[in-house]
Amino acid sequence: MNRLAVYCGSSPGADPAFAAAARALGIEMARRGIGLVYGGGRLGLMGIVADAVLSAGGEAYGVIPQALIDLEVAHTGLTELHVVQTMHERKARMTDLTDAFVALPGGIGTLDELFEAWSWNALGYHAKPFALLNVGGFWDNLVELMDHVMESGFMSPARRAQLLVASDIGEAIDKLDAAAGAERRMVW
């Protein structure tokens, strides 16, 4: 795995463990030579993970809509900053630039990005794996909901199994790295 897209909050969240995890993820990515692909912001967990990657000698590729640059939230010290016009273009460019996806804690934007990556995988637009980094149990309720969706007959067990979950950074990266090498086609 050469590059990992990280979806996460544009705020640091209420629990200091979220920022600590973002920092540790960035450092571990740089240590392993994995470039960061992310939303290009300087605020919140997004800025923390980018700063950690860069401080540890890694590469950070941001993708940001012009409207957010106009609001002065873009990170100006990245390896590359790709400017797009829409959020749809942002997600498509991030998908093109990455080998896998991981979600740290975040809000509706993080969920939107995660579910779009999953949907695009289901439709065969890409075969890239995705995972939740379950910091302090943040994603427990979402995992439970996805199990409920599967048990209710709206998702196959194989599709549900695609959503990798790890509470440890090394475990998350290892799972994604292993899955990135295994292309698989699945049906709902």
C-alpha cells in the first residue's frame, strides 16, 4: 500500500484520544512509507494527521474544493494540494489517489466519504478496502447498525465483512494492506 486516504473530522472532537490517534496514525504512516491522501484541511483531526505525517518525513496529498480555500481552511504545507470545484470531485480524486481508506472519528462528512467509498466498491468502480479505526469505541454503534442491516436482509454477509474494524493503528494498517492486494467482486 503506497497511499492511504484518511477520512476524519474537521474538528478535534471532545475526547483527546481522537487527536492522539490522528497524530499516531500519521506518524505510523510516515514510518511505513505510506503517503496520506485526505481532504486538504488544516483544522481538526484532518490537520493533526497531516501535520504528523509531514513532521515524521512523510508525504501528504490534500484534495479540497475551492470554496474551502476561499474560507482559508486549506493546509498550505502539503506535498501536493489538489483543488477541485465540488465535493463529488473531491471524493473521486481521493479515490484515484489512494490504495485504501480508513475512517477516524468524524461527523457527517466522514460518514458520507466512508459510505460513498463502500458504495463505489459495491458497484465495481474500485476494489479498494476500507476500515474504521475504532478509537475508544467511537464506531461501536455504527458497527452494530451495519450488523443489523445485514441481519435484516439488506446487505450480504460478504458485503458486511468488507467493513474492516480495528482499534489499534498497526492492526488497521495491516488489515488494509492485506486486503489491498486481494481484489474481490461481491454482490449485495
